[in-house]
Amino acid sequence: MKETIEELTALFDEAKARIEFEFVQTLINYRGIGTKELSTNLHEWFDAIDFYKELYHSTTHKEKTRIGCLLYATFFENSDFYNIIGSLCKIKLGYKGSSYLFWKTRKYERLLGIGEKKDFLLELLEDAGKQNIISFFDENHFKEIRNTFFHSAYSLSDEDYILHDSEPVFIGGVGHTHFNVTEFLYPKVENVIQFFDAFKKLYIESFSAYQADKEVDALFPNPCKAIILGSEDGLKGFRIKNAVQLFGAWHDSGVWYDEKYQMWAGHNCRIDFANVETIEIQDSLTRYETKEDITRSDLEFQNLVDKIVERNNPDEIYRATHLLVKFGDVRFKKMIAETNGFKQKNFPKIILPFYRQAVEIGSKIMDMKTVNKNIKTLEEFMES
């Protein structure tokens, strides 16, 4: 875990060094007026897991296992945790962070599940070069444990955790419907505790580091200078001087902590969610355009395409179509280069969704002759 914690620390440092204004906005995590403790779920998460840690270390046998599962599952459920880690990755890469980074799916009809958030995050971590953090999630997050515990679909012996009404947990490539808690579960819980402690420390120290005001370059949404507001208590927000004119007078805008009412509040600024979504989609399109391939999970990319289809913006559809063809072509070339016939047979079902969606959304604005030819080739290959 040493390398993982070092990598997490580096991520905070790299994001701050790349675009400090975005780094500060990610720390504040502003969505609307609210108190410091209640406008984010981080503080309750911090307190709850610290409490569970005390219980975990003071109990034995089944009681230790139950509290360990509670701690483990609670850690992986926190939404702002995923938003912040993902936003730090984006900032390191030169893009804007977001308080709604991993929020809802196409048409905003439902909240993203934890497994989806993890898959979205892994692709960002891959882009940011954080292989050890990826390994932390791959080696320690098992949705089957979280789901069976929260749904009371488990039973315990003194040594084993038994899953009911669940897919098996794969350990060393082999599916298991039960596992030894001392050998398998407790080490995962200890790793989670180490990662949690490091994240909490980095977040709080980053907040506390701003002991004085500091001027930085900013986009809000246009290029400007912003004053990061510091104090003995740490970060108090940011202010853009003379940003708006109201009734013939200039006023400052920004987000800062109101000491009188003890609340975070936006001042003389409007959060236009349609505009925020446009900026995020443009950032995501640019990020995928600079990628040679999708390496970890295509769920984030597919969700991006779904949003673009719903918005029906011609420029966004044109760019999304190019990306669908690009990633289909990458896989098509890999299929041709594959010498193992059995592996080659699996490629069409991976490639065809990219090509078919490209034709579906982009046939009116792009020449699809080559794509349609490739689709026909793949379909014939599947039938042969």
C-alpha cells in the first residue's frame, strides 16, 4: 500500500500544480448554499469510518467481521469521494473538475451505481497514470461483499463469510461462494483503512494549507484572475474582483464562506447547469480525442455518447461519431492482427457496437461506406 498512498499524494500535488483554481473548487465541492459540514457527505463519512475503525479494532470474531464489512461497504459507497478523485485526475490532465462528475446516467433518469462510478473512475485513473490506485480498486473492491452485506444476504461462521443469492467472489480466477475472513476479508479492510486515512489527511491538509490569500489564473467561465481566500482556519473560498456590473456599480463574484451565517454561498454568479454540462462534454470529447484507445472500461465513454445523442448538438454528434469509428477501427485492427483463432472469434461482438452506433447517429453527416463494409465483414465472420 505504500506505493498506492504515494500515488494518491502525488495526485493531489499534481492537480494543485496544474490548475490551482480548479483544485480549490474541487476541495470546496460547491453545489449550492449550505454549511461546511452538511453541504457535502464527506464529513459524515470521515466521522462514521473513524467510529467504525474504533469498533473494528476493539472487537473479535463475528463482531469484528460485521463491523469490518460495515466499514468496508461504507467506504466504497461515498459519492463525493469518487467525484473528488475523478476531478483531481481531470485537473491533472488539464481539464475542469466537477461536483457532478459521477452523478447520473443518460437522460438523468437514475443515479449511477457504485460499480459504474468505479468503472468510470478507472478510465480516468488510467489516463492520469495512476496504476497503483487502479490496483487498489481492482484488488480490494468486491461488489459481491458490499451487496450481500447491505442486503443481509450472507451468513457467518467463526472463520468464514458465506454469500447467499449472489454471484461468487472470484479469488485467483476461481469463483467462491464463501471465503475465510482472516485470510481474505480482514486484509482488504486494513487496506481500505490505510487508503481512507491517507485521503482524509490529504483533503483536510489541502484545505488547511490556505492560510493567506493567493491570486491565481482562473476560468470563471472566461479567463480572469481569482483570489483564493485563506485564513487561520484554512480555505474560505475564492473571489473574482469587479466581475459583474449591477445597477451601474461593479461587484465581486465567487464562492466564499459567510462567517455570519456559517455557510458556503455563491455571490453574484449563476450556476448554469446546461452550460456546465456543455463544458464537461467538450472536455470529455477532447480527452477521448487525445487517447489512442479506451483501455480500462468503455462505460464512461458510452455514457458520454448517450448524453450527446440526447442533446442532439451537430458538432458534438460529429465528434462522437468520429470517436466511435476510431475506437471501432482500433479493435478491428487488433482482430486482424490476432493469430489465435479462438480469441479472434470474440472480437466482432466487441467491435460491432462501436460501428453500429456510429452509423446510427452519424450517417447523415459522415460517409459510412467503409464502416458499413466493416460491419458486413464482421457479421459474415461471426456466421462463418
